[in-house]
Amino acid sequence: MSSEGLWSRTRRAAIAEIIEVAMDLFLEKGFDATTIDDIAAAAGISRRSFFRYFGTKEDIVLGHLAGEGVRAREALAARPDDEPLWTALLNVLTTIDGTTVSPAEQERLLKISEMMHGTPSLRARTFEKHLGWQADILPEVRRRLGAGPGDDLADLRAGAVMASAIACLDAAGETWTRLGGTVPLSDLLRVAFDAVQPLPDARDRQLGT
């Protein structure tokens, strides 16, 4: 067993512990009211050690989003080429709601979502992360749109599609939070996607068939 492997596991364990401690403080005191010194003290580390793992408080809450864009692009590339792009994007984005959680975990996720939507700095950082997602996924969207060499408007079309999909995800997330998590996020996301561009089965569902 390599020392590098041991170091990586130790680092991941430390990060997970700091995140858990920090999230407890955020939910108890509020995000803005919780300082980095508070987190360091509760985690039993120095302020300097905190910055070895995280650049900002926002990174604690949103750090898990790093790499999501690349994973989404890979998931989109794995969808059948003959599947309509808008449907494929929906199928990829609904995977974020694909995990069954306990009532206690659901309540915690709801509180975290309320904090994220109610804290300006977290909202701004979420927007920044979503721009990164768009950049990551754009090449695959461009390919699926059949863009060829010299197509100067290809990036515009692909960017418009991705921006619309991310906007639907944001709107669905806000509604999920406002409804107290009583409606699955995947269902709300489908409603949002339908509103922008009706999905193939939208008419059947509207008719109740």
C-alpha cells in the first residue's frame, strides 16, 4: 500500500470531517454568522490548516459540485445519439435526484437548500459553478446539435440550450425548497423542461393518458 494512497485517504477523511462539522454550524448559527475560526475550533484544527483544504466557506457547501460538469458531459455522451437533445439533458440532470434518502437526510438536505437559496454569497458561487458546468458540457451539446466546421453560430445555439437547462434546474430546485421537498426534484425538473420545450410525452401526460 503506497504512502500516496494513505495520504489521499487521510486527506479525504479530514475534508469529510471538516465539512460535517461546518455544515452543523451553518445550520445551527447560519452561514454568514459562522466564521472560519468557528469552524477551525470546532474541527480541532488551526485556521491555517483550514485553508489547506478550503479556499472559502462557500467551498465547504459547494465543493461537491466541482467535477459535476465533466461527469454530466460523460453521462450525456453515453445517451443514445438518436435521443432528442432536450430529453437527453433531462435524463442526465435528473440523476442528481436519483438517490433514496431517509427522512432525516431529506430534512437536512432541505435545510441546506434553504440556506443556499437564502444566502447571496452561496447563490453567487452556485451561479459561478453552473457557468463551469456549461463550459464542460458545451462540446457534447455542440456535437449532438450536428455543428460542423465553420459553423459560427454553433456555440450560440449550444450555449442557449445549456443555459436553458441550467435555468430549469435552478427553478426546479427553488420550487423543491419552497414546497418543503414534498415533490420529487425530478418531477419538478420535468415540469420546468416541459415549459421551455415540451418533451415527447408531454401532451399525453397533460391529457392524463
